Amino acid sequence: MAAAHLQLFTAPQTLPFGVAVVLVAAIALLEGLGLLAAASPSALLDQVLPDIDADATGGLDRVLGWLHLGRVPALVLLLLFLTGYALSGYALQALAMHMTGGLLSAWAAGLLAVPPALTTVRALGRPIARLVPQDESSAVSEQSLVGRTGVVSAGIARRGLAAQARVRDALGRTHHLLVEPELEGEVFHEGAPILIVAKAGPFYRCIASTHPTSTQGRN
């Protein structure tokens, strides 16, 4: 029995699911390291992805909204998919081994594991979406945050090293951004008041705020 279980996890037919497990571990490690460096991959991924209208009724937005993209951080959804994919795949291959004495081909098992993986995202994403504060995750135009003041909330911002900042939009909703100084040589420590002046790829550029008592970037 132990040999059969070992074969299940080492057979080439289960390689896609082993890769999924490795990706889950790698993403968790990168997220942990990113938090230490105040440059979370989760926040970076959400900045790079285009805005999704989770409540749309047609087209691609409807499909992505069904998977809760726009309500739940994209990296969380990716982890749910990979975990569901790996568990479904191994369970499918274990069932095949029990019933036929052999394993399905890697490509067949890999395709069959996709629907239950998507179902996992749908089922577990719903309660997670309820836990995510909507005032921080509501999609807004990236350019609408330019001109808003805020405060560096984690890390030290310098050119080439982004820090996390807390900024409120015109409706009072809080957003967590990755920011770098606009001016070469300028450094912003945690708690420094800033003014967002531009969007540069996944990051925002900022300068020192001339209104340090502004409450736009505070909770």
C-alpha cells in the first residue's frame, strides 16, 4: 500500500499536480519574503492586472466575476486554483489506480482536474470575498489616485525599492499602493506624508506632501 501511494506521487502521470504543489509552496515563500521587504507579490499582481468589474453581466468580466476576480486578491485565487488542481488531480489518479490498476495519462488527468479546480475557486472564493474589506478592494481608475495624498505605511521608499503606502480616493475608500519617489535620491520612511504624482507601470511615483496634516491617506 505504501509503495502504491509512493508511486502515485512520483509517477510521471501525476507530474502536473506535483508542479502545482511546488508553485503553491514557491508563491507562499515569495509572499512571505515580499512582506519582509514591504513589496508583496500579491499587491504587485493586483496593480498589474486590469480593473475587473466583478458585477458585470456579460463578456469576459462575467466569467472572471464568477471566479471572484475583482473581489478577492488575484494571488489568493491563484493559490486556490493550484491547491484545488493538485488535490483533484491526485484524487482522480488514485481513483483510476484503484479501479483499473493503472494511471491516466498526464494530459488527460490534467484536463479533467481543471473543472473541479475552478469549482474550488468559486466555492472558497465566495466566503473569502466576504472577509475582504470592500472599501479597500473596490476598483477605481488608476489615474484617479494621482494627485491624492497618503502616508507610507510599510517599508522605506527609494528609487528602485518600492514601499507600501496608504491612500484614500475621492470617495474616501482606502487603497494600498506600491510607491517610489519621483525624485532621484529622495527617501520616504514609514509614516512620511506623500503626494501621488504619476503612475509608472505597477508602481506609483510620489513626492513629499506639502500638507502633512492631511487625513486623506489615514484610516
